Amino acid sequence: MAEISAHSGPGTTDIRAHYLELIQRKRLYGGLTLSIFALLMVSGFLLADSRNAGGFWGGILNIFDFPAQVIGEASEKIALMPGHLVTFFPALIETINIAAVSTLVGAMLGTVLSLLSTRGLARYPRMIPLFRRLMDIMRAIPEIVIALVLIFVLGGGPVPAMIAIAFHTAGALGKLFSEVNENASLKPVEGLQSVGATWLQRMWLGVIPQVAPNYLSYGLLRFEINIRASAILGFVGAGGIGYELKNAISWGQGKFDEAAAIFVLLFAAIVVFDQISSHFRNRLTGGKG
């Protein structure tokens, strides 16, 4: 035992020294990374502040002026609030419809792209990098950029918003779906292939039943995001409640009570759909509803 301890002592010391060296190196790299990040953040802020029309520190004191004006005018005209809610409710329904159609179309396209870009499942294995880069491009282009181009081509309305959101959604969900596909068992697929099933039949009968709960969970999460995105696109003329909010804010004082009603509708819709979506996502993934 003494011999073993004698022989193992120097080795243990070397391992300990090496371990401490690795920890110090990790801390050094972490500190350098954090310092670089902080430097970039500060320099970026100073550059943006210097190019801004007004200084940040001077304007930050007025940040609550607009909410105070909206709340003040809404309080004075509180009797008109129910009528405004009824008036703008159809615009909210239009926004929800835009989000729903965009999510459905984007999810279907994302499903196809995910199956074509998953190793072991792809119909054309050599084209996997192509489909993955295509999804990268679809995710990289913001919805508002696509919507602005489509509004220039097609004119204002909900159609450009639906196309823009569906395009971005397909790239985002395609990426998430492909990661889910990689965890699917290949035994059903191999069994179907052995009896002569086509690629489409193997995907529909062998893969989709396994991944459907996760697909639906991600789809519901994306639906929440798309409600907010469709409201934002209304500011650039893509219809929905965002367009009504833009008009109310543009008019300024005298219309702030309408802006407040739109804020209430939009906030209530987001909260309701967030709760509903969270409930069903928890049930789909095996959690408690």
C-alpha cells in the first residue's frame, strides 16, 4: 500500500495541477469574453447615442410622458371605452386570422423542409445542405422587410403580412422540426421501406406519428409569436389591429382614448392565447395542464 501511495502521489499532484490550470484558463477566457462583450455593448451604445436625434440621457426622463397622456385621455373618456372595444374588435380578429393562416402555412412548409433536411430521412441526401441553407435564409430575413417589399408589389392589406409571416415561420419551424426528427426512431421507417412503401408513406406513417406532439407544441408557440408579429406589421400598412393603432397614434391627442382601447384588446388577446397555448403545449409534451 505504501508503494502504491508513493507511486500514485506524483501522478495525483500532476493531475491536480493540470486541473487547476484548466480552471484558471477557463476563467481567463470567460473574463476576456465578458470584457469584449461589455466593450462592444458600451461602444455600440455610445455610437448609437451620438447619431441619435436626441441624447439618450436627456430623453430617458420623458419616457413616461406618452403613456401618461394616453392613460389620462382614456380616463377622461372612459365612458367611450366599451364602444371603442367593439369598434376595433374586427381588426383584432383580422390580426388573429393573419397569424393563424401564416402559422398553418408556415408549419406545413416547415414540415416538408425539415423532412428533406434530416439525415436518415431525407429524400435527397445530397441536397440536405441546400435545404438547410434555404431555411437559414428564411429565418434571417425579418418579416417586416418581406412585408415592405410585398406591400410595394401587391399593395397594403393582410395578404402581404400573411406571406411575410408564413415565409419566416417556415424557416423557424423547419429548423425546430428537423431537430425533433433526428430523435425519431428509424425502425418504423425501415419496416415500411421493407414492404415497399414510398418515401411519402414512410414519412406520413412512420415519422409524423412520433413527432406530432412536438410539432404541435412548437406550432402553438409560434402562433403566439405570430400574433405579435402580425400586429407589428400593421404599422407598415399590412392591415389588422396594428394599422388601427398606427392611425390612432398618428392623430395624436384626441385619439389617445382609441389607442388605449386598442392596447387593451391587443394585450388581452396575447394573454388569452398565451394561456391557451401554454395549457395545450404542456398537455402535448406530457406535463400537467
